[in-house]
Amino acid sequence: MTQFSGMDYLNSYFSTGAFVCVKDNVMTASWGFVGFMWRKKCVIIPIRDSRYTKELLDKDTEFTVSIPAAGTMSKALGICGTKSGRDTNKWEAAEIEKQEAKVVNTNVVKGCEHYFECKIKNVVPMTDAKGLEEFYSTGDFHNFYIGEVVAEY
Ligand SMILES: Cc1cc2nc3c(=O)[nH]c(=O)nc-3n(C[C@H](O)[C@H](O)[C@H](O)COP(=O)(O)O)c2cc1C
């Protein structure tokens, strides 16, 4: 499979994953978009209904995306993509280190290659999935969190 990095990485449909932080939690996400809306640079992250991360996003207005260099941190991405912050401290379980975000009130994952800090501008829930039933057989739909990029490094 082609490996991506930085912006290309987040723009790809398939990749090995990035870390999304909200409040004190961290979750792996591999689908995401970077683009421009409302004359602002935005990151869109699709988060399913069942995620603890969704619960946190709905109570907060900020998130970060930490993108590891291509092919690195795969063990940590696996742990953060299978354990829930509801019952696991994933920072400890995945042996990753928090670094305070520069602008928003959460963390980023230390040692990544590219970072976005975002303030949520809108949330768009999926209401149906025409021809996408294989992804939504349990009804666990995605919600598109659209965040304005307030810091990138
Ligand atoms: C490689 C990989 C990519 C993932 N991408 C997403 C994603 O884009 N959106 C999503 O809602 N869940 C995605 N997941 C699943 C969540 O990371 C997983 O359900 C996680 O345990 C949720 O954590 P939370 O309950 O602490 O939010 C992915 C998992 C893996 C392993």
C-alpha cells in the first residue's frame, strides 16, 4: 500500500492512521480531509456515533490531529484504535507522551510529524448511506466534525 505523510497523509482515504485528541483522550482515525471552507483552512474528521471521542467532541469545541511519520508508531495507533478512553488510559497503554497543544485546550501526541489544532465550526451527522451499507450494517454512522485550523506545525 502507498504510504503518505503530512497533508497528503490526512487527505488520503486509506492510511495507517493519525491521533485525534479531545480533552484528555486520544483516538486513532484514518479518514480525514484538509481543505478550505468559509475562507478558512479546515480539517474534517469523521467520527462514529459509538466513540467516546464523539461524546467528548459534543461537549467541547476543540480537537487536535497528530500525524505520525509514514510507517511509524503503528503499535500505538493500534492500541488507540481498539481501546476506548471510557475504560482505558490510552496514553499509558500505548506508551505515548502528551504534549500540551499550543492554542487549544487539549494535547497532541509527542513525536509526530505534523500537527493540526482545530476549533469546531460545525458538525454534520450522516443520515443515510446510499450504497455504503458494508460500512454501516450496525447503524454506527459517522459524524463530520469540521474544525477551523488555528495552529499547524
Ligand atoms: C487504523 C484505524 C483507523 C480508525 N479510524 C477511525 C475513524 O476515522 N473514525 C472513527 O470513528 N473510528 C476510527 N477507528 C476506530 C477508533 O479509533 C476506535 O473505535 C477507538 O477505540 C475509539 O476510542 P474512544 O472510544 O476512546 O473514542 C479507527 C481504528 C483504527 C485501528
